[in-house]
Amino acid sequence: MTGGRGSSTAEFLLTRVLLPLVALWATSVIVFLVLRVLPGDPAGALLGVGTTDAQLEQLRRELGTDQPLVDQYAGWLREFLTGTSTSFVSKTTFGELISRRLSITVPLSLAAFVLSVLVSFPLGTLAAVRRRSPVGLAVSALSQVGVAVPIFWVGVILIWVFALEAGTLPAGGFPRQGWDDPVAAIRALILPAVTIAIAMSSVMIRYVRAAVLDVLDSDHLRTARSLGYSLPAALWRHGLRHAAVPVVAILGIELATSLLGAVVVENVFALPGLGTLLLTSVTARDLPIVQNLVVLLTAVVLLTNTGVDLLQRIIDPRLRAAGTPGGRA
């Protein structure tokens, strides 16, 4: 049985390594082909209006966009893996382009994630425990509204209220000195982080509420209550572990969503992060940078999902035993 359990663990790890790699490779192929099918010529975007055919052909040779698609893909993939991929526009490497921008996007997405967790867990639990009360119904209704409102509209409303009307926070931008001025940097990220957190919390509240409701209706919680535990004590001692497995799954999704949400919100608040870089690169037809960013974001999502799977197996021993001869015996 030990061999079966070890074999299952090895199979699980192999699956969680191979499948993300295959998905990442498939993403790179799809993004590469889609960018070539879309209208627009990188050489034409760089040279502008009034250029001759000879100038266009010369620049295409320099960029390598005149080569067969297989050669273009192989060349880009080699440069991406070796860290030598450069921008068509600025001629700087991808690493140099994203180094400073990561210092904006990563803190923004992490702050939004932490805020959403701090809000959604107590409110989701409250909405489940007080599901028939006006408070529980109000929390559920507000979460529905938050899901329905587009994230960029949330950002616009926050800018109007707190920046234009109240004048308490900046409407956008990031201090030129960056994190050397931490107070200004934090102030610049407050509204964007709250914007993402509102959208994420609206989704997470619903999942936390559903998970806690399942626990409240479970036999083991009824048994704990019959032994004299109060409802909060029974939830804390016997319910949260069972509710944690489905909640961890949504936490992983929302952690990845916080990064993708930052890509959208950065353009609303004019933050020079990865989202702004992606938009400007698409506009300028800077194909290597667009491809690199999409693959990078996809890799983060896949790694997050793998981490969630591993964490779920740690929380719930039944998931570790499932699929093994020892677990079924």
C-alpha cells in the first residue's frame, strides 16, 4: 500500500508539472498565431505614414517578421527562454522593461488580495450564519451588485468620490521617485487596490457563504452543538477546516484574478505597471513584449492553481488518500 500511495503522489506531482507546461506551451502558440492573424504590421507601426516599400521590407528583415512563422516562433521562444527577448520599439530586453513595473503591479495585486480576504471572510460567514436576517440578506444583495458592476466602473466611481469630490486621494499616476517616497506610493495604490478588492470580495463572499452554509448543515457540526459547543466555537473547532477546502480553491483563483485585475485597473488609474505596458505594446504592435507578458501572466495563473491543489491536499487528508489502493482500502 505504501508503494501505491507513493506512486499516486508521484503521479499527482508529475501531472501538476506536465499539464501546466503543456498548457503554457499551447498558450504561447495560440498567442503567437493570433497576433500574426490580427491586422497591422509591426514595421508599418514603427515607421509610420509615408514610408516606402523598400524601407518596410528592410525593417521587416531586421525584425525578423519576414521569416516563416515556424522560424519566427522558434526564434522568439529561444529568446524568451534565454532572457534575451527585446522590444521592437525600445530595443530593451523584456526583463528591463518589467523590472520597475513589477514593483507596482505586484504590491497592487497583493494589497487587493489581502483586502478582499479581510472583507469577504467575515462578511461571507455573517451572511451564512444570519442568512434569514436583514443583515445577511443585505450582505448577499451587495455581493450580487458587486459582481454585476464592471471593475472599471468601480474605479471611475471611486475616482469621482475620493479624488474629484473629496480630494483626499490622487486620481491616478505613480510618483516619479517610486517607492523612495513610500507615503506617496501607498496613496497612489489605495484607490486601485480598493477597486480590485471590491470586485474580488463580491465573488469571494458568495463562495465563503456557500461553504459555511454546507458546514452549518453538516452532521458533525450538529454533533458538536449537541455536546454543548456554542455556534462560534463549533464553527472554529470543527467547521472551518471542512469549509477551507472549497474556499482555498476560490482563494487561488482570486489571487490570480488580482493580478489580472491589476492589468485592467492600472489603465484606469494611469499606473505604469504591467497592464499599461501590455496595452501600449498591443497598440504599438510590439509583438515580443505582448507574447512575453501573456505567457508570464498565464504561468502565474498555472503556478497558483498548482499551489492550490497542493494546499488542498495538505488541508484534507482524504484528497491525499483518494485514488490510492491504501486510500480506497
